[in-house]
Amino acid sequence: MILRTIALLFALTAAAHAQPQRPPAADATFQKFVAELWKDAQAKGITRKTFDLAFAGVTPDPRVIGLTTRQPEQAKPMGAYVASLASPQRAAMGQRKEAEWRSLFDQVEKRFKVERWVILAIWGMETSYGSMKDKWDPIRSLASLAYAKYRDNYFRDELLLALKILQEERMPREQFVSSWAGAMGQTQFMPKNFMDYAVDFSGDGKRDIWGNVPDAIGSTGNYLSKEGWKHSLPWGFEVSVPQGFDYRKSRAAFDEWTKLGVKRADGRAYPAAGDGVLFFPTGVPGPAFIITENYHVLREYNNSDAYAISIGHLADRMRGGAPIKAEWPKQNTTLPRDDRIALQKRLAELGYDVKLFNGPITFEQRDFIRAEQVKLGTLPDGHASAALLDKMGIKRK
């Protein structure tokens, strides 16, 4: 699920975190946008009463568009980002929350076959285990993004689903709150995720991911389960590669990685069966990981490598795992979104099978990058770097 981490941005500034009083009237172009939206809302079963209640006094929020350029996982070096989010303090708090809600996690694990530590990591990452309260109006935020045509039709579709939630869940308008980008509840579901995955785990007849911890935790377990989470399979693990390793190799079964001399940093054996992808999130030198199918599920929750690594590592730390051993680069090695899109377009021009030009680099695209790095005579670690763009003649923003 894309855009989950951006919910953290509301904590960056107290001024942006507070929701002001809505101005009494919207400008003419926004009114036209709302009028056109009504046609789609009506077709999806939204009543005029719900629609008018939702948009009473709503105007575009200029703060929202400004925040789209300040994604926290790209604002600092990845190592610093992972260290701050998977901190010992957050891990210790997660252990205390697990003890407090142990019976609940027993039930969630039994029903959805998702380990508690992963759910706890998401809960801790998104809202500090429910202590950070949403204060934004999801209708205004989503309408602002859709009105500005940010990310094509994504936010318009989410806005229509938010209206459906408001109507079907009989949410009091003043209690319908979200992050600045419309992510809702203690584990930050976008409206579509709520419609698809939210469950009434407490059995009180409502799906309340805002104030009901069992519903929030159960819904998160349901989300991960339906996205394909494999119980007892690690999300991944840090590894070291041997001297003379052929960096063109990116995919193999666990037993083959063992034969190739790629060792787990914690000294443990690989799982008995399965396969994984060799991943250098900041390039070489820097930490290396073998990631599994479960890593891709975490990326589905939020399409960010920094986020997925932080969630996985925080879950490991709660279980007593060690810190990441290899040293992260001090500088930020993550390309801006526009540069990654430019790289994706160039790869497509070169004949590689790239169809989405949206910024997140897939692992298939990392293999394409390896092929280009071989042609350029550089180390084929699959990392999209500024130096790579320069060598490929791609103009950076």
C-alpha cells in the first residue's frame, strides 16, 4: 500500500499538525470540481445528504500540496531514517504493548497467521502505538490532492471511498479524522484499504480503527494476510558477500546463496526452503540483505524500501535481534522521485520492460540497472545512484 509512511509528516511541524477552521466559502474552480465529483459520488451510491455534510465549508488546503514534497523516508540518509524509526526506545515500547495486549495478539496470530511483532512494528511506526492522534479532515485533505490532480486519479478514487466510509460506517463528521494525506486510524489505512481489509475484531458491530485497538490490530493482521504474508518466513536478513562475488547475481534459492558464500550477518542458517533477492538499498559499500516474499508485502503496505526495512528491522529488534552491522553511507543516496522517473523512462527507451513511471524502483528494474552497470563498466549492484544517471546521460533535476 503506497503512501503509508507519509502519515508521519503531520508530526514534523505543529503548525501543520493543527487543523484550522474551514473558510466559509470555496473558490469557483473548486466549487466546479465538487460539482463534477457529485456525479461520480452519486453513481457509487453516495446520498446527497452525505455529500453535502462532507463538503460543508470545505476549501482546498494549501498546506497539503506543500507536504507532498517532504516525504520523510527521502529527507534523510536511509541509515539515519532506519535508526530513528527502529530505535531501541520504540522496540522497548513495542515489547510493553505486546505484554499489555498479549491475549489480543494471540487471537490475531491464530486467525490471520501474521506474527505479532510485524503488526506491532507497523503500529509503532505509524502512530507510536496509538499515542499520535490524527487531526486532519480526510475529506478536505483528499479533495485538495484530487483537486490539484496530484498522482492522477488515485486521490480522487480515495476521496470517493472516504465518502462511502462516512456514509456506511455512520461516522460522526467531527470524528472522521486522518493524516494530512488521508491515511486513517492507528495503523494508517487509506480509504480503499479500510474498505478492503478493516474488520470488526472486537465484535461490537463497528469497524473502528481509530479508537478500538482490537479492530486496528485485527485489521492490520487481515491486511497483511490477504496481501500474501507467509507465517514464519523472515522478511529478510542482513548478509555479507564473499570476496570476488559476482554482483550480477541477484536471485537464488536459500541453499544456493549458502553455496555462493553469502552468509547471514547474525550467523544463523538460512530457512530450510525458499528463495530470496540480494538487495543493496544504498549500493556498495553499505548494508546488504537477502529479502523474501514478505518484504514485498511490507512494500505493499507502503511502497518504500526505507519503510519496509524499518518495519522489518523494528520487528526483529523487538524479538531480541541485533542492530544492522554494516555501516550505512553518511550521505543520502536515494534519488529524488523525478530522477527515478527519468531513469525508468530511459530504461524503457533502451528496450527494457518498464511500464510504470511512478518513482519506486522495482527489483526487476534493479536487474535492468545491473545490466546497464555492466555495460558501463561499473559495479553491478542494482542501485539507482546519481553517478549512474550521469553515466547514462540522464539530466538530473
